[in-house]
Amino acid sequence: EDKVVQSPLSLVVHEGDTVTLNCSYEVTNFRSLLWYKQEKKAPTFLFMLTSSGIEKKSGRLSSILDKKELSSILNITATQTGDSAIYLCASTDSWGKLQFGAGTQVVVTP
Amino acid sequence: GAGVSQSPRYKVAKRGQDVALRCDPISGHVSLFWYQQALGQGPEFLTYFQNEAQLDKSGLPSDRFFAERPEGSVSTLKIQRTQQEDSAVYLCASSPRARGNTIYFGEGSWLTVV
């Protein structure tokens, strides 16, 4: 059975800290891995990772895929209170069907 | 439209009532997905349309759930005889191509069954 597992399930950090979120997957017909940020509304797209070992960056966020280990990490440096959200990892097949993990809830305290 | 639009945004239904949730995808988008997100969980796949064809409905939890997209644009997710466990956010997403990863989500329909 296909599954996507995220860890930790939640964490609390202080502003300025760096956080690392983990995602592992066991999925048939894997095409790519996506990260989303969800703040009480629709998930908003962060990254799509298809190739192993190539880091993608957007401001203070970065992510990388390891196809050998079937995993990905999302890093957030110099965290701000606005980074507080649920971060979702999802695998996608060739049709675009997403298999989500349960998410990691990040709380950044001032 | 500018984005994926869902209605109603919030719905409270009495147990046993039927509900219909509407999704207006981005104009011209071929693919349309429905997901169910229970509190504290990630979204779970329900069903997928390519134009008007429902190609995958493996995620629909029971025969009380039915989805359609008769003209290949607007889609409706219908839940008959709602149960408390149906309480969740129902997310609709669309994608411009039949096989693609650029997926745009609507803001969801929050269903509470009392």
C-alpha cells in the first residue's frame, strides 16, 4: 500500500531557529514529490522535486529529494512567526494524483 | 476564473441530510481532483476527472459519495445521508493538463455534520 510519512508531527521553535522537516515515501508509479504550506486554507505550493540531489530554494526555504532513500527534507532557516503553518508533503503519480502525508505542524514563537 | 472556486465555503448539515459541494476549476483546466481532509490529517484523495470522464474514484469512502463533472468544467461532490464521520474539509484541485503536476487548490468546503 502506498504511503507517505512525515516527521515530526509537530514542533515548536523560537524565531530565528532553523527547522528541518522530513518526508519518506513508499509509492508505486512515483513521479515527483511536492511540498505545500497550509494555513487554515488551501495548501499553497512550495516545491516540486523530481530529480535526486538537486536542492531547490525559495528565500529561507529549501528542499531536496533523495530517491535512493525515498525521502525528502524541507529546511526553513531564520524562522519567522509567519512560517507557522502545517507543512504537507505529497507524492504524485503521472496523472497528478497526490498522496499526502499527515503533515508537520510548525509553531514559531516570538 | 482567476482561481479554483468552491461553494459553499461552510456547511452545517444534520445527520442524514444530503449535501452537494460545488467546484469551479480554473477555466480550461483538464484535470480535476477532490480530496477530503479530516481535522489533523493530510488531504486524502477521493476522485479524479479528466474532462468529463471520471477516471479514478478509488478514494470515495462509500457509495454515499458521488461526484460528477458532466460538461468537463464544474464538478459537484454529493454526499447522501451524511454521517458525523463525513465532517471534514473537502478540497477541489485542478490542473491544466491531463498528466501534470501543476495543481491548483481551491479554499475548500468545510462540512460539519451534527
